[in-house]
Amino acid sequence: MLENIWNETIKTLKETLPSSKSMWLGFIEYKSSTEDSISLVAKSDMYINAFNDSCKADVQSLLDELSGRHIQITIEKGEVSKETASLNKQEKTESKPAAPKRKSTLNPIYTFDNFIPCEETNFAYNAAKAIAMNPGISYNPCLIYGGVGLGKTHLLESIGNYIEAESNNRKNVIYVTAETFTNDFIESLGNKTAPAFRIKYRKADVLLIDDIHFFSKKESTQEELFHTFNELYENQKQIVFTCDRPISELNDFTDRIKSRFQRGLNINLKAPDYETRVAILRKKCQEKQIRISDQVINYMAENIKTNVRDLEGALTTLVAYSKLVKSDITLEIAQEQLKNIVVAPIASEQDISISSIVKEVSSFYKVDVSDIKGKKRTAIIKDARNVAIYLTRKITQYSTTEIGTYFDRDHSTVTHSIDKVDKEKKTNAELSSSLDAMEANIRAKAR
Ligand code: ADP
Ligand code: MG
């Protein structure tokens, strides 16, 4: 049975992951399995590393989802069968003509056409389009910020793809993640190729850097970024960055960079509403030729409110499962398969209200409930507020946007509070056990 589940997992991921990730699945082979573990083999360490880095997490989560238990994955170096080797070759040559000749690192699947805007994201969508149509002129620089899975990368790469297509690849569009930029920079220092690094980034017509919060605490990279930024900006080259929070909240960013961005366009990407979640699911089904009833689509859109990535993940799980059991996706199947993602939101929202969480936190920290929701900024109140936000996210099904509405904070402040507590509890055992205690109390009272 595990072998079937493995096959279905790989088939689904090959269809749904971007090819830059899924290509590595072609180099590994199923070897054996037990009740709850699976052994894989690949020809060399390079393939093993590439698999681990690019798609192991996706494989793990879908395997666990489909089997309903945690599956241990091990992979070792060894001979792959002749069939796999020839299959790999065949896949490679087959996919060659289809692959567009791109010198860029952009992923062609991200376009404005398949981004579905809603009232919440309309402004972001139109601004991104305006940038793509008039790079370096309309909105420069531009920062797109917001929580995970809300389409920042999608919009950023759409800008790049649009400009490349319109200019017939004459415009030099550079898309990198902040991590790649940092690694490139570090490597250039080690190899004494700093000039090459500078030339590469400073001759961009359009520089797109994804997830710039990664630059936090990396002072020399920030310094280099600053010079690149200035040179491009002075020459009216377009600069678009994405970040998980507004630039003002990047505490260890130099003021020089912050002030450059404060002068530009800052776009807050928010979570889509119910109607848009339905529209996104319909579009994804259409793109992937998946047949699924309105009832199931509505069920998913009602219950998965966190972000678009979670919606897509749920759809992938359902499709893989329905293929495995060779059945249509019924509402019962959806409810059963998605129970780990959808934690009975109606019950939990009834049982555990935000106000009961705030009450518990307020008595733990000995601060007033009204202060937690208010504007005071003393250390103890700030701590209590962050913890209340963190616990709400952890215990309830409310989206970060909804939590923001309750606490009268914007979405990015909520994300920031959650990150802060999450990080701190890893090194602060006292905080970690206080969190557990508060959570246990909240749950006990809800029973
Ligand atoms: P982020 O970079 O903000 O974490 P992504 O851009 O990676 O999020 O989006 C996660 C997934 O959701 C991607 O597959 C993306 O195509 C999809 N997505 C996000 N927003 C939309 C939208 N409005 N319409 C269609 N697909 C979307
Ligand atoms: Mg992203």
C-alpha cells in the first residue's frame, strides 16, 4: 500500500510542483518500505542533496497526508534501475522542446493572468501591472509585503515575466531571493570576484528581490544592497522587493535603506475573502483539469482561510487521494482528508473565543484586558499582547487578518508578533512552558 501511495505522491507532485523542484524527483527511486517508513535510492550525493533541499518537504507532507500517519523517509546512494535511468533520459528529452529558452531564473508559471485579484488585493495587482507596463517610471522602488502564501512571489515574478515577454528578453530582468543574493555576495568575497558580482546586479534593468527580511542582521550584504540600489535607482531602473512585514518593522535594517523605501510605493498584500477563495479554487481546478463539485469547493473556501498556499495544498491532497482510491472527491472525502488542516472551525470558534484567550493572558501577566487591545507600549503589556496574538493564531482558525481586526492591529503587526513569540520560545524555556500552561488553561476552560 505504501508503494502505491508513494507512486501517487510522486505523480501528483510532478504535476503540481514547479519544474525547478519536480525535476529532482526524476532522479530518485523507490526501494522498499515498511508500515511507516520508506527507503529511497539515488545515484549520487548531488541528487540526494537536491532532493532534500528542493522537494523533500513537499513529498513528506503529501505522503503523511495520504497515508494518515508520519512516514519516515530515508535516502541513500546506490544503483538505480535501468528503467529509471532511461525514464529520466526520456523525460528530459521530452520536456526539452516545451521548455522555453530562458536565460532568466523566473518561473514562467507566475503570470498576471493566473493571479486572481479581489477587493483586498486589487490595489497590489494593479500597481504590479502598472510597474510591469512602465518599469522604472510608475512606482519606483516598490515593496510588496504581507504574510506567507498570499501571493508576493507570484506578483513579483509576474512583473518579471511580463517585462521579459514585452521586451522580447531585451530587458535584463534579474529575479533572486534575498538568500541567493546573499550567497552570491559571500561567494564573490571568497573568490575575490566582487567586481563580477557588482556588474551582474548593477547592470539589471529590473531587479526583483524576494523575501528581503532574510537580509536582517546581514550588515555587509545590506551595505552592498544599498550601493546596488542607489546605482539602479539613479539610472531609473525598476526595483521591486518583497518582505513579510513593512519596511519600518525591519528592526535591524539600516535607516538608509529604510528611508529609500519609505519614499517609494509600499503595498500590503492581504488575505483573500471567501468569494476570492472560491474563484481561486475554481481557476486552479480549471488549469489542472480537475473535476470537483461546488459543494466541495465551497467547503474548502469556507474552512481554509489562512492563505492561498494552504488552499492549493488542500486541493493537491484531495486530488492525490481521489486518484489513489479511484473515486470522485465527495464532501465526505474532503472532510476526512482535510481534517488536519481544517480543525472543525465552527466548533473551535465557538468553544474557544479570542476573548477567552485574552482573558487568560491578561490574568497570567496581570494586565488589563483593555490594555492588551489598547495602544500602551510598556514592556509587559507588549509581551502580553504578543502572546495573546500568538496563542490566538495557534489555537483558533482565525486568519492573521481576522486576528488583526480583533486586536485593532494591521496584518503585518500580527505576523510580527507571532514570529517574535515563535522565535523567542525556542531559546526561552520559561516562556515556552508559560505558553503551554496558558494554552492548557484556555482549552480546559472551553470544555
Ligand atoms: P508568498 O510569496 O506570499 O508566500 P506565493 O506567491 O508563493 O506566496 O503564493 C503561494 C501560492 O498561492 C502560489 O502557488 C501562488 O500562485 C498562489 N496564489 C497566491 N495568491 C494568488 C491569487 N490571488 N490568485 C491565484 N493564485 C494565487
Ligand atoms: Mg514567496
